[in-house]
Amino acid sequence: MFRVANRPGALFECLEHFASRGVDLAKIESRPPRGRPFEYVFYLDLLGHATRPRIVEALAALLRTTAMCISSRDAGAAPPPGERVKG
């Protein structure tokens, strides 16, 4: 999850890191933080594992883009659509 500055193009600059590396975003949510009207925290669901180089690169670029990155954690992993889980 991350916050962006309240200016035109700020969210685009963050999301561009994923698009330019071919990282598929399954879901984007925004929520207002408590006590901070007109600000938003963004949550992303990515398709792919957090250890894949292109995802690592995109997350590192996001951290460089916004000093307001709150967290980038692997909350869970699921196989891509159509791929079976081994085990």
C-alpha cells in the first residue's frame, strides 16, 4: 500500500512502473486514512510472485517514486489463472 502526492499524474507515475515491466495488476483500491480528508492510501493486487525480477524492480521503482510508501508485503500468493498447484 502507498500514498501519492495530491497532484495531477502522481498515481500514473506510480502505476507506470508496473505497466512498463509487464506486471499485471488485478485490483486497485483506494481508502481514505483516518483523520486525513482528501488523502488516499492505495492497495494493489499483483498477478505474479513477489520474487520475480520484474515485480521486484517495479516495487523498488515505486519506493523511489514515492517517499510515502507504507508497505510492500507479500500478503499471499496464488498460481496464475490456468496453472495448477503442485502438491
